[in-house]
Amino acid sequence: MHGDDHTLFLAGLAFLLAAVVSVPIAKRLGLSPVVGYLLAGITIGPAGFDVADPHVVITVAELGVVFLLFLIGMELQPSRLLSMGRYIFGLGTAQLLVTGLLITAVGWSLGLSLPGAFIAGMALAMSATSIALQILNERGDLPSGYGQRAFSILLFQDIAIVPLLALVPLLAPAAARMEGEPMMVAFKAGAAIAAVGAMVLAGRYLLNPLFRLLARSGAREAMTAAALLVVLGAAGLMASVGLSMALGAFLAGLLLSESTFRHELEANIDAFRGLLLSFFFMGIGMSLDMRVLLPHILPLIAAAVLITSIKFAVVFGLYRSDHTTRTDAVRAGAVLMPAGEFAFVLFPLALTNGLLSREQSEFLTATAAITMMIGPLVFAAITYLLPKFRRNAPEPEPDDFSDADGRVLVIGFGRFGQIVSQCLLAEGVGVTIIDSDVEMIQSAGRFGVRIYYGDGTRLDVLRAAGADQAEVIAVCVDDREAADRIVDIVQASMPHVRLHVRSYDRAHSMTLLRKGVDYEMRETLESAFSFGARTLETLGLEREAVAGLVSEVRAKDRARLQRQVEEGLYAGMDLIPNRKLEPEPLTQPDKPARPLNPEAQDVLTHETEFSG
């Protein structure tokens, strides 16, 4: 093995070892794996073992971000993306402009030139797409309301990098500006539009026939190669006209979002995405130049804290103005705090065009890298502390129930309680709804639903809400212990009121029936019956036959539950539908089986004795 090959081999081993070790440690400490990767990068970078050039690592590992955006594009659909337009161009524009101008003002006041401060402000106002999406994916928050808004802001930033890259040469001093620059900008804009158009046409007319042809060949490696070719080709095309590689990959994924081959493409790309993304984060950690960092550590930390605070405050304010909950606004602020990957592109470009000095560029680059460390740590702290603040917060006083006179008292206004309430209100039945989640009450109020604040496990709140006069109390909370406590209180203090209770699972249903509630329903029972019925219909069974089968299963399930209440959990096993098929040979063998070894002889002997 030659020397260079040996060095490359050891560097690869160092990266894999760092990835394997850092994630379990970060998880054990309750931190995001992103933090583990960043710290691992510092350890194996120039400040530590110095296993590779960080700039080379980041250049290659940026493909992880490209693959991530491709997969996210496939998760979306064009119609869904259009529905997010208000967030992309509303929240996205507001976040970038407000944050960018605030940071610009700070930079100008600290001695940067106005054009340099503006580019620095816009670069730092952008957020780290890789870190934000990794955190959202880890927690499963990307489909949530705040996750979709955060993604919209990130997508707008990827689009905004195009005019920002074109703006840097235009803001350059006259001595550094090239002649004919406006014509060059116009040419690049035309090339970008043509490239996007070419991608749309290729996605519409070429990609599906290509994958169909490869699928018929049966060569899985060809499908994998084609998937990589599509992602890297789209990224390369966008990069050649000055657009973001990640944006190109996102468009490619979006064009394939309704393809019949999307799931196989996801499986082929996902393994590459995870590994390269971990290398990307380690490359960012490696890029921290300790020669710049250590002599100016206090100003750098102060600058990073100031920038992340500005970004957090702006995102929090925008989310609250969009009627999201305080918790979602706090999480979004933490997710979007880190400076984006494009800072590492804009600062060198600004240096080349004379907008920043070398010292200023290095200082801003180090500051951006530190914000990437701060963001995941703050998010981890917020995730840990939010539940504790909720538990320790002083409980507000219950609402005034003087105008509450519903025939039905609904306790809990989550997913289950909302549907129950809709049925009752549609019939014009008087309903009093109470819930202890302040944010849920605020959200429901915006849709015109009147909910009272109150803890349904307190007897005084139940009486104030009219439980004594109600005909039915519908317990729809999603907490088993809270439901049992409400049942005990109602049965002890107002036994004449009928109790309908949402059950957590089968064992909980048995407990509620033993308590003597009037009606209980497992929260997933009827939806599972409907799901099974539709599946049978899809397989070709007649609707009447399916209805009979489901009715039979429902009746047996209820009979078994009653026997379990009386005899225990393992009673009624004979009522479980179970049609076990015994396989039989299509033709009888001409010769008896002959053992090939002593173990086979032992098996055959035992089977003969058992069948005899």
C-alpha cells in the first residue's frame, strides 16, 4: 500500500470510528447526534489528530445535504408545496430580511463597511439546513405545523442564495468589480431559468421511462446507479448555473414524488445520505481554526450568542404572530438558530470581492461555526426543560363556569375529544368542554370553539362545570391514570351520572368494566375494524360479506372481553378467530424419507413417534 493510499485509508477509518463513537455518547448525554459529530470533528481535525483537510471533507460530504434534500423533496408533492407558498414567501421573506437587517446594523456599528455588513448579515441570517432538518427528522417533527413552517423558511433561504451570490460582485468596490458584470448577472439568471426548465421537462418525460426500463432488467445495482445519477446530475446542473446543489436535488426529488419508484429510490439513497451527512457535520467541526478561535475566544462566543439570540427572537416573534403556540415558537427558534452552510460560501466570496478583510472573513466564519455548536445544544436543553416548566408552572385558576349548562360534559379536547364533540354539536346537543392544556384551548378558540380551562381530576372543577346536572360525562383524556381518577371521583360523588370513557387498551377496558362504567371504547378499536374491512374489500370480498365478518369479529371480541373481566386476561382464547392451515403435499412421495446424517435420523424418529 502506497503512502498516500495508507493516509487515505487511515483517514477513512478515523471518520468511521468517530461516527460510531460520537453518536452513542451524545445520546447518552441527551444531546442530538449533530452535537456529537461536531465535537468528533474538532477531535479529529487540525486542532486534534489532524487526519484530513477539512475543506476537502466538507466539499465531498456536502453530498449528504444534497441527498437529504432529495429525500425531503420526494416526501412532498407539488400540490402540497404550493399550499406552503404562504409560509415560503411570507415567513421565509420576513425571517431573512428582518434578521439580516438587524445583524447588518450590528456589523456596521462594529466597523464593517455597509456592503460588507449587509452580506455578513444576510449570510448569518440564513440557517443550517442540514442541522435543522436532521433535528426535525430525529424527533419526527418535520410533518408538524412548526416543522413545516421551519422547512418553508429553509427552502426560501435556499432560493435566496441565488440573488445573494449575484449581489456580492455588484456591491464590490469599483477596483474589484469586473467590467461587464451586469451582463454576466443577466446571463446567469437566464441560465438558471433554463436549467430549472430542463429539469422539469426531464422529470416529466424522461425519468419514469428510464426507471421502468431499468426495473425490467432486474439489475438492482443499475437502479442504485441511476438514483445516484439523478441526484448528482440535478445537483451538478444547478451548481453549474450558480444555484444551490441542494436546491437542485430538492427539485429532482419533488419531480419524482409521485413516481411509482419513489420507495426504491429512497431505500437506495438513504444509506449514502446518513453517512455523508455525518461526515459533513464532522467537517464543520474540523473547520474550526483554533489559531483564530483561541486568541479571540471571548469576542467570538459573544458574537455567536448575540447572533443566535437575534435569530431566536425574530423566529419566535414571527411564529407567535402566525398564531402558533409558544412551545412551537420556542422550538422553531432553537432549530433555526445556527448559521447556514452558505456562510462558508458567501464569506470567501465577499473576501475575494473586497467587501471583507481576511481577518473579518475568518472571524465571521469562526462565528458561524460556533453558532452551529450552540443551536443543537440549545434545542436539546429546551427539549429537556419544557416538560419540567410545564409541571412546575403554577396552575391557573379554573374558568368561571356560570354559563356552562351542557347536557354532556366532555373532559379532554384532544384528537378523540374533538371528534366526539363534533358529533354532539352537529346534533345540537348542549356540550360543556373542559381541558387543562392552555395552548389547546387557545388554538380551539381561534376556530370558534368555546372550551373552559379546568382540571377534570378535581371534584370542585367537575361540580363547577355542571357535572351534577349533566346527563353524561364523556371522559376523553389520553391519560389512563387521569381517566381512572375521574371515574372514581364521579362514581363516589355523583353516581347518578352516566359515564362514557375512552379506554387506553384492552387491559384498561377490563378495569373500566370492573368499575361499572356505562360505556367504554378502546381508542383504536373501531378504526381498526374499518381498516380491516376496507382491506378485505380491496382483496375482492363483497361488502355485505365483509360487514358480516367484521360484525362476527366484533361480537366475539366483546364476548371475550366480558369473559376476561370475570375470569382473567387469558380467558376466552377459544373466541379468537384462528384458521390455521395444515400444509399437505400435492402428491404423496414414492419413497420414504432417508436420513442423510444422525441429526436427521433423530428428527425423523421423533416425528414418526409423534404421528403414530
